[in-house]
Amino acid sequence: MLAALIPNIWFFAAAIALTYVADWFLHQRGSYLINRLGKVRAGLSIRFLLRQLMLILLLARLDRAEEPLFYAAVACFLVFYGLQAPHGALTTLIRLRRVMPVVTRNVDLHAVRIPDAPPGILLRRSAEKMLHLDIPAVVTILIAAGTGDDVVGYVGAGVTLLLALLYIGLLVPYVRRGRLVPPAPAVLKAVDTWLREYQPTVVLYFSGSNESAYQGNMWLETMARVEGRPLIIMRERGLVPQLAETSVPVLCVPAGTHLMNLDLSTVRVCLYPANVGKNIHILRVPTMKHVFIGHGDSDKLASVNPFSKVYDEVWTAGRAGRDRYALADVGIRDEDIVEVGRPQLEPIRSWTGSAKNPVPTVLYAPTWEGWDDNPGNTSLLLAGENIVRRLLAADDPVRIIYKPHPFTGIRSGKAKAVNVRIQAMLDKAAAQRAAEPRWAKEAASAAAGHSAAKAELVRIEGRLAELAAAGRSGGDDAEESRVSLADPAREAEAATLRTQWNDAYWRSFGWWEHRTVSGAQPKLYDCFNESDAMVSDISSVVSDFIASGKPYAVTDSAALGPEEFKRQNTAVRAAVILSNSAEELGELLAAVADPAADRLAGARRELKSYLLGPDEPTSMEQFNAAVRALSAKAEARNAGVAQRIDQAVAVPDEEAASSGVGTEDPQAVAEAAAAANPDAVADAAGGEIPDAPGTGADVSEGTPTAR
């Protein structure tokens, strides 16, 4: 605006270029500022319109307000702005009509025709692309204003309008009926048909925020090996792309009404890894048994949530979980707790008693800050930097692998800042170590191997990307649901490649180099196997690490004192207890360096059995045995309900014959049965006696069995 008022064309050109670049940069980064600008009425369209108005102002200040170029510019921008409406309407309509009521993987939906999605270039960030088509007009009008050659400005304005019309024209074919997905009833009917053919028996039901995908991913391999016909049901579309590769069929059903009307009559066991509100949409089904399996075994309060009372059973890893509920006294009956071990822990390798490399590796894996400000939630805030600083300053060198929790910093800005500082500390320490003669010599001798490993990583990642691309580039959820069928050969190759990737990753840098590990790969258990000891907080990470038998330390961030800390938290009974100063780290490092100094080895073996259960039978065998037992209970319950229904209807049949009620009238029979034995009918209907027709009662909330 200042450049337009002066007026100065060169100043204006530089300023307007800067605004274009800034807008593009903020959108590329997904900046939070973009959202905030929209909230204060400075959204994307307004910003472009203001830029165009400033150009009109510049022309006026250059005394061009009475010339044809001025009117051409005004007309061009008005028409261009008017074209935003049909463009926005088309893109919105296409997106809405391409949304299916479900997103699937490994589910055959051949019964419905799902056409290809529009090219991603047309719909991805479409509003930005459309608005940026004003660049030819803006640039050429500026040139015309500076040179006096108005023809250039007219041509640029025409190009802008032509491109906008072309963009709209390219979208029009995709609103035809043949290019849109079938309506919701047709898709849901196809899903029900598939369910009747597949007849799932065990369901993993998962719902949560985008950051919680790991809670479902940790159970995928177990579900692939569970007895019966497994199915994964999800509720949030955004979680589907984050789901790891699996051969198990997946149904993402966002709408509660759609879920409650699916035919899940063959399911006997439903497993829940998280306590979330949407669990109620399937907890209401009485024909299956409901089990809380959690997403880790720890001494956190979340592990003894009173909400667990809604489930038929709670499955824990070992005896510790059972005792934890007894101590918490939150209403979970001992007979409803089943110990099944932790099938996910099979990849964890046991400690050999000595460090894997000449320089021992210590894993620092703190948990996140939690939903409140309890100082015992995480070691990051009070002890994190002290832990890393003392490890870096150890008398004998150690390597640090830092793996923060995926939730770190989502609630606390302080935790986010500490996380950033720790990563900076490790980067600086790694650079200093690389400059030291000893490590420089090691790096030189290993350079060829590191280069080969990095090249192998690139090759493996490329092949994994090819295998993951089931559909065309830019395909939407609907198209991916059509093509993402299980391919055993592809899955086997992907599993082999992931194993090779993990091996190549650890070979791609030196065993002496500090490293921050974030993201899905490498996995936490891979970090367990690479490390010789761990420092962590009260979380399931500690319980899982105990499976390795390696020394570990846990931070008493709430300053309870060692004895009270151990009394309150089972998993730390065989740990080195750290204060917030982390001055006790020397004991952990001594245990790694010299088995004779490892005074807690025996305690770790005992604690492993107590927390995670016996080694034999295996956890997977225990898990499958629990599934079989609970399935039998569900079958017995359903058979009992069916028998009571038969008895409730049979008794009035005999009375009806003598009272003149026609037994061929089902409604009359049902009313007579309800009068004769209301308790039995209520039990059979899931606790509610259906209203008679004509009462206007809403029975949409009845259970599938009742219907």
C-alpha cells in the first residue's frame, strides 16, 4: 500500500513479490498463522483481493485512472473474483460426492462401482492454485504501467481469465454421476454383504486423535496372528493413512449411525486399545464380549481407569496388572481380569550381559507431559537436560539414542522447548565427537560401509513406496478403498524390506554417533535392541524394556524418594532411581560396563515374570486361549438368550389357543409373550421391551439382536 501511495513501481513490484512468496511459504509449512489469519477475516481470498486492490490503487496514483488499462484491470479482477464461486462450488461438490461412508483396506467392494478420483493436481490445495492464476494479470499490468505498452496488460488479463475458465472446465466432467462414488446406502449394503461373507469373529476397535495412531499400530501384528477371522474397525479417516501395513481387513466408519447398523452378528470378541467416548457405539452390542487390552502396561493412572468397568474383561500382561487394579479399587472384579502376556514383545532381544559395541548405547525415551501439570508425568521438564548432560559428560564415552514420545509438546510449550534443546545438545555433541581424532579415524575406516548402507536405504525406501502405492498417484480414500486388497506376495516382500531397512539404518552411521529418533521408523523396540541400557519415566515403555533384561533407570520427577517411588510404581522395583539432578546415572553406566557391578540383575528377572507373565506358554498362545475362552462365553450367552426367547413365546402359544388369539399373528404372540414373561423378553431385547406399533416410539436405538 505504501508503494502504491508513493507511487513507486519498483518498490511495489518487490513488495508484491514478497507477499506471494510469504503466502506460498506459510502454506507449504502448514503454518498455524494461516489458520489464525482466516479467523480474523484475513483469509486466502481476502489477501489476494487486497493485493489486486493495491494494484488498482497504484494505477490511480500513476494518473492512469481514466485510461482503458485501468478499466481493463478492474474488469479483469472483478470477473476473476466472480469465477472463484463456481470453482469453489465444483471442488466442494466433487469432494463431498467422492466421500464414501466407509474407508477400507483389504475389503473387496466389487459390488459397487468406484470410479477413479480426479487428478490430484486439480483438487489438492485447489483454492490456492485458482487464486494464483492472477499472477499473469498482475505482472503484465505492472509492466504496462511502467512501460506504457498497454497491450501487454490486456494480454495478461486475458490469460488470467482464460486459465481460470480452463480450470473450471477441467473440473466439470467430474461432477457427472458416472465419476462420483455410489450413494451411502449402496456402499453400506456392499459392506454388509462382505461382512456376511467374511463373518468376522474378533474385532480390534480403535478411535483417537491423529497423534494416537501408534496405539492401534502396536496391535496389528497380534491381530494378524489371532485365531479366527480378525477385523479392524476405526472411526477417524485421518488415522487410516497412518495405519501401518497389515493383511487384516480394515473398516473405517466415521458415522456412529452407520456403525450401529453394520451386520456384526458374527463377532464374538471386541478388543479396545484405548478408553475413548466413541467406544459406546459398539459397546452397546450385547452379542459380543468386550475387552480392554490397552496400549501398554504401566503404573500410570490410565492403566487403572474406572471406565474399565464397562468391559466384560480386562486383559493385562501379568500378575502386576491384576494387583494394580486390586490396589486401585476402581470396581474391576478380579475374576474379570485375564493375564495374556504381551505378544508385541516377541521382537525384543534378550541381553547378552555385555555391551553390543565398544561404546555402550543408552536410550533416553521419556514419556510426554500428560494432560495435567503433575511433575511425575515426564522427566523432560525437570530432569531431561540434566540426564543428557551427564551422559555426555560420562567418564567413559557412551552413545545416546533419544526417542521422545509422539505426544511431546502437544499440550506444554515448555516440554516442546526442552525437546528442541535436547536435540540441539545431541547435534552439537555429535559434531564435536566427529571432530575428535579417535572418532574421525573410526569414521574414515567405516565411511564406505556407511555410504553403502545409505544407498541401500534409498533403494529400500523406493521399493517400499512402490509397494505402498496401491492406486494411482493422487487417488482419494474412495479409490484407495477400491484397490487396497491384500496381496500376500506384496506383504511378504514389504516385511522383508522393512527388516532390511532397519538393519541398514543402524549401519548407516557409526556406533559412536549420538542420534535422535523420531517418527514411525525405526520402531521403539528396534531402539531397545540397539541399546544396552535405558532411561525413561513411568510408562509402558519401562514395562516393555524389562522384557530385554537390560539395566534401566527411571526418573523420580515428583521427588517422592526412592522407597516411596518403588512402593507406588511396580515397574521401578528393579530400576536405578534417578533424582531430577540425574546424579545417580553412574550406577546405571557401571552396570552396563561390568556385569559384576549389576546388583539389580536378579531383581529384573523376577520383575519380568511378575509384570509380563511367564515365558511359557508364549504370549501369543495365552492371547489366543483368552480369545477362545471369551468367544465360548459369548456363544453361551447368545444361546441362552435365544432359548429364553423361545420359552417366552412358547408359553403364550398354549394360552392363545384357548383364548382365541391366532398363533399365526406374530404381533399378538409377541404381546402375549411380553405379558406372560416380561423379564425374559426384556433380557432378550437387550434390556428394553419394544413398544407396540402405533405408539410413535423411537426404536432406532435398539440393539442388532433386538431388531
